[in-house]
Amino acid sequence: MDTTALLHERFPAIAATLPFARLGVAPTPVRELTGLGRNSLWCKDDSRYGHGGWGGNKVRKLEWLLPEARRRGVRTVFTVGATGTNWGLAAALYGREFGIDTVLALIDQPEDEHVRQQLDRLRRSGATLHFTRSKPRTIAAAPWLMLRHSRSLKPPYYLPAGGSSPIGVLGYVEAALELAAQVAAGDLPEPRHIVTAVGSGGTVAGLALGCALAGLRSHVLGVVVNDTLPLGVRDLTGLAGRAAIVLRKRGARFEPPTLRLDTTRAYLGAGYGHPTPEAAGATDVAASAGLQLEPVYTAKAFAAVLSAELDGPVLFLNTYGPRT
């Protein structure tokens, strides 16, 4: 297993204390999308990142989080998500490769066929599922669940929703360094804007920090799809700042980065998991370009790609994960 990251190459001092394990094939492909009514529109496709082309953007976070859990000597992780969580499923399946069990607290979301299929996958994943139903009940139950799943008086390693901890953010710092290398190689022009969904914040925070460290001038636009978490610019820049602190504490040296980051809630609709006409239309348009989207995250983000006023080149980061 490859244990060296681009971040390690840029900051060799962090390699000893920030372990990494490659769980997918990098770099993920980039290609131009034509005939969609926008000039110089590109896609970086993380949708099949992971072993066997499975997992999506969550796997990039797990490449740092699971080695960190093993470094801490824990055998169980505890995390939260909605009943259709891609994140929880990825944590359970990839955790098994590290000998780590996963405990999931699940919050209700609008149910459709996608969610029903995902819940069936979760039940077959080997994870321990607790249906806590709502955010307040999850917060109230968390201390008891942590205690219940402790081993030898050692509590589980807590991973926030989506893996969006400061260490999880490093997954998309790594992806931004990868993108910068693709720009340098001439695979695509330097994006003026990078557009992707914001569900828990780690992907967008990592992209903004990674672009700054790589010297890219790209503006990251996060399309907010979750109304249950604080996901404004201040929240996301704060998360990126905490990731930068982790890097510095573990040996990296760099000047304070200037983050180019904005968010929009214009495509959220009624809330997390609720369909919108704009997302449905974006799904159909994307299909004509060979892109498969899902309704909760990527369809809403692609709706912004198609209709927001953005200077080109524009890069859409496709994060969609499980297919089977």
C-alpha cells in the first residue's frame, strides 16, 4: 500500500506524525465538458475514487483518518450521518481493511429509492447502527454510545459527520496539490472557479487550503446542500485554519495562506435531501455529458455550475460515491 502523499513530498517533516494510506488510484481524471452551454467547463471526477472504483470523496478523507486512528491505537470509530450516508458506509467498509470497527448514529432524511438502497448497504456493511433520528437526540445519545462502545476503557475515535475534522480536511488539501500538478502538466487550464457540494465542509475547506498552498489562484465555490450544520464562509475558513494548524504542529512550515472561498445556499431547496427542480434538470444535462449525479449533493452542485455567474475556466468536482 502506498503510504506517501503529495503533502509528504511538499512537507517531509510531517510524514512521521501524519500517516497516510492510499485507498484509490490517483490522479483522478480531468476532462472538458462540451455542449452544455458554458465555455471552458471541466470536470475532475472523484466519483469513483477508491478500491475498485468505489467510494467518492469520502475515501480521500479516510486516507488520513484511518491511519490516524491506528496511530492512536483505537479499534473502533464512532461517527454520525443521515440514513443515506455515503460517508458512514465508506467508513465502515474501509475501516475493516484497518481492523477498525465502525459505530454509526443515523439521523432521518427524506426517503427515496437512493436512500433505501443506501440503508440496505449500511446494514450489510458490518457497522453497528443506532437510529438516533434527529440531531438533538444524537447529541444527547453520543456520550452513552461512546461509553458503550469503549474497549479496555478506551473510547472510540470520534469522527464528525462527513469526516470533516482538521485531519480529514487533509484529504482535499492532497487533492488540490494533485490538481495543481495536472494544471502544471497541461491536462487542463488553471480554473478560475472550482465548484462542488458542501455537506459537512471538509472537501471545500481542504480545496481552499490546498489551492493556496499549491499556488493556484482558483476561487472555490461551495454549494451548500445541508441545512443542519453551520457551513458559512467563516465556518469553512475556520475549519481550513484548524487543518493548517495541524500541519504546522506536526512539522510543516509555510506562510499564512490566503483562502479564496465562497458559498451559496441558492440551490439548497427545502433542506438536506429534499429534491429540487434545478437539481433534476442538472442531472439530465449531466447525463448527456456522461456524468452520473445523485440528488442530495452533486445534482445541486451541478445546477450551480450551469446557472451561476462564474468566469471561466470552471471546474466541477464530482464527488459522488457508491453505485452498487
